[in-house]
Amino acid sequence: MPIIAANFKTNHTRASTAKYVSLLSKYLKTNSTTEVYVFPPLTALDQYETLANFTLGVQNAYPAKNGSFTGEIGTEQLDEFNIKTILIGHSERRHILKETQESIAQKFHYFKTLNYKIIYCIGEPLEVKNEGLDKTLEYLWAQLEGIDTNYENLILAYEPVWAIGTGVTATLEEIQSIHTAIKKVIGKPLLYGGSVNLGNVEKICALPNVDGALIGTASWIAEDFIKIIENTKEL
Ligand code: PEP
């Protein structure tokens, strides 16, 4: 069963997310062979209809129930919408929001303790990729420092920074070699992310050791995302 996830980032409103979810749910009611996740912006959280193979998660939250963390939300706010799924370690949070490995590991630990499903992202920047496979793997292992990779509700996502939102996808060979190396050490579902789209998703998801895709830009139009699910559902 492939795993296909949509990361809206800072796109979509509450109203457009509702339309998106309604179209997607309608499709998924009769197509249940894919495990689907959608990560909308926090303002779009709502009481959506639940389906066994469709989960709404958050792109971020603060590792606390509640408290004085201006601009953040905690699990009290997530509980209101039955959210039990979170993205942690996304490259935009690491590089733009300056989250450190230490704070990411703390966040992981907090949400693990509450049994959240965690999609945990790792990925190297271009200058590291250019140093070769050994250096790239060294960088990726460092992004797993402090992370319990045996956690039962963990899904990993390999997302090279140079491929995210750039239109430049890693080649099938590049994806395969990194995924194989990761899978040798960690036996968890492993998604690829980085400029995945309707044109390349099938080939990427068909690779050995690729269990699905985490998709940003190409997931933002519901009809396109549904086509992506449709094109990969037999894998
Ligand atoms: C992402 O945000 O996780 C991502 C992979 O983005 P994009 O598909 O736009 O590269």
C-alpha cells in the first residue's frame, strides 16, 4: 500500500482546504488502496469526516500541552480536532525557521510519548550532495541524532533540500542509492520528497525501498493530487 502525503506549506485557506478535503474524501471512499496524509496550514484545522485511509496532520506544533509559547499551538489545540499526526524535521523548518537538531529531537520525543504518528524528514543540502554518498549519509545520520528510529508510529521521508520546491528531482539512481542505504539501517516506511509531480511519481514510487511520496507544490490542486494517488495505487 503506497503512502502519499500532501504538504500545503503556507498555502490554502480554511475554505479552500474544506473543498480540497471534500473532493479527496469522495475519491478515497471508493479507492482505499493508498494511505493518504494531508498537512494543511494550522488555520484550516477542522472537524473533517474521518476515513480509515485518510489522515489530516499538522506541519508543526509546539511540544507542550499549552502554556506561554506565543505564536505556537500545543496538543490541547490539536486534541480539539483529533489531530494525532505531525511532520517533524522538514527542511524549511530546519533551514528557514532555524530549528536545531536538539530542538527537533525534543519535539520528536514529546510527540512520540503521546503516540503521535510522526513523519520525520531528513535531507542534505546541495553542497553536501556534491561531496558524495558517504558525506551525504553522514549528514543524514546526524539528522537522526536523538531520534528513536524504532518508534512504531514513525514514517521517514528523505527529502534532499536541493530538490524541494525547485523543480529539480533527484534522479531515480540517486533516490535508489540513498533509500537503499537508509533501509539497510532503519526498517521503517520511507517516503521520497522533492519536486515529485504527476509526471515522475509513478517511476519514483515503483523503486525498491521507496514506500511513497511526500509532495509539496504538486499536491496543492486537489484534482492533481487525486491523479497522483490514482497513478500510484497499484504499486
Ligand atoms: C515538501 O515540502 O516536503 C516538498 C517535497 O515540496 P515540493 O514537492 O514542492 O518539492
